[in-house]
Amino acid sequence: MRLNSKGQVTIPAEIREKYGLHPGDEVDVVEVGNTLQIVRRESSATRGGRAAQRLRGTATTRMTTDEIMGLLRDQ
């Protein structure tokens, strides 16, 4: 990896896949002795959690949850 002019590095795809890192995930760089480690931020929301947060409050229906579930279950 090479540090760019903005101080950024790209984590190789195979490493992102191995550790389940996705766009938007938050990581920290921590110093341990003479080394730097990239670690997933513990308080970071999951990808599903971020998606749910983006969608929260955007519904345009006045149906109740039970009514929507009835439609989905074809009742």
C-alpha cells in the first residue's frame, strides 16, 4: 500500500472481504509499540444499521405495521 497526498491508504479488497469491511464502516488507527494497527471502531453501526437509519422516517403510508404484514402475508 502507498500513502497518498491526503494521508489515505486503500485497504486491498481481499483484506476488506476477509474482515467484513464495507464502505462507510468506521475504523481507527492505533499505535502499538512501533507499529500502527487498523481496527474496526467498536461503536460503528453495521451496514444494515446504517441502511435502516437512512430509511427511518421516510415512509409515505398511513398503514399500520399489522396492515402491511397482512399484505405481505396475502391475508
